[in-house]
Amino acid sequence: EVQLVESGGDMVQPGGSLNLSCAASGFRFSNHDIFWVRQAPGKEPEWVSGIYNGGSSTYYRDSVKGRFTMFRDNAKNTVYLQMNRLKPEDTAVYYCTQLSQNYWGQGTQVTVSS
């Protein structure tokens, strides 16, 4: 059974930090690019970041560049999203996904509010 399980979401104040994790199982994790996608209330999902299967390259949407860092540990079948200097507009449910086979996690809520 394929599983992607996100964790680490929380409520933080603007300027705060969170570290999201996504633990994968049921597929050959190291062979696949992994992405973070978020969806804010009333809005369409938007891609946040991605990392190549070897972990050598990462890419980010412009609004999070310089604040978010994505990395992976293939030995642990886990990807991470370190989020710094959070803003209220980062509030959303964050999903990790393996798009090549359309696998998605259940999401973790991030709320940035004073």
C-alpha cells in the first residue's frame, strides 16, 4: 500500500518557522521526484517546491524562494520542508505528492496568524 504521511503543521506567528515532514512507503522512493503543494481556503492548489530523486536539485515558487528549503533523506524515505519567515499568506494545507504515479498525502495544516 502506498502512503505519504505529512506531519509538522501547526499555528505560528508571522516570522516564525516550521519544519514539515513527509514519510513515504509502498513505492521506490529514491526513484521519484517529490513535490509540496498547498491549498489555501477558497483557492486553487498551488505548487510550492520540488526535489529531484537524487536530491541534487530543488526548485521553488517565487513567493517562497529564500524562505523555504526542501530536502530529502532517501535512507529514511522522507522529504522535509523547512519554512522560515512565515507569512499569513503561507496559510494552507500542505500536501506532499509523487506526481508521476499521482500519489498524495492527507495534508498537514499550516496557519500563520498573530
